[in-house]
Amino acid sequence: MNDVTGRPQNSLWRRVRAPYAAVIVPRHLQPLPRTRFKIQPAITARSRFIDAISNPDFVATAIFCAIGLLGTVNLIWRIPGAGMM
């Protein structure tokens, strides 16, 4: 369809799209979606032991108990007769 001057009419879509036609938008790779379910290794006695030892609370408790044990042994060796009642 022609306008008043005899030129073909541009559709509304072409008029809206024209300013953005020369803009080049770089497309980056999108990250892969995370899987909802992760594959977990089998729980064994060894894995439970390693998890328990690597817990910071366990380490602090073990160090505190070791200091108490060493202090008790030191006291027993310094005063051997105190334990006999």
C-alpha cells in the first residue's frame, strides 16, 4: 500500500524496530542450571569418622580433654601419695 507521496508505507513494526536494527548486542554463554538432586557418595563408617574428626567443635573438645588429662597425670606423678586414701 502506498502513502500520499506514492512511496510504499512502512509498517509500524519497521518504524519501531529501525532504531535498534544496527545495535549489536554481545551474547554471552549462560550458566548451566544447577541440578536439583546431587549425587552423593555412599555413607560409610570411614566417611562418618572423617566428618566427626574434621568438625571444629570436636577438635576443640579433644584439645581441652587432652590438656585436662595431661594436667591430671602431672599432678599424680608429682604427688603420688595423694591418690591413696
